[in-house]
Amino acid sequence: MSTQELKITINELVNRTDDPEILLSIHVLLKKLLSTKSDTNIAGYAPSGAPISKEELIASILEADLDIQKGNGISLSDMKKKYGVQ
């Protein structure tokens, strides 16, 4: 299939649905893939799907480290108890 044929087919498939979950999934996927190709500073993605830069990731890790050192955390066994997991 040529690039033009793929674009037409994708467009036809997208136009077949009004399901917001499907449309949002397609949107997030395309946005991620396109931004990854144009921005090599992306180290990962937030749960929302927003890209995270290397600097933001490092800052987040350092902040989490400080929280752990301050005792702000929950042990694995306590978390399992809290959510009823064995």
C-alpha cells in the first residue's frame, strides 16, 4: 500500500467511529509517534500521554528520592494490605 492509500484508509477508518475512547487512543498514538520523530529529547511519557524530557525525568526521580529519604512512602507489604493483594 502506498503512503497516499494508507492515509485514505486510515481516514476512512477514523470516520467510521464516533467512539471517543477509540478516537482519543488514535490521537494520543499519532501525537506520540510524530513528536518522537521530531523531538529526540523525549525520555518517556506521563500517564496522560504527554512527553517527558530527560531533564523532567531526572528531576522527578530526584524528587522521589528526597521523599523516600524523608520517610514519605509506603512499603510494598503495606500497599498489598491496603489493596488486598497477597
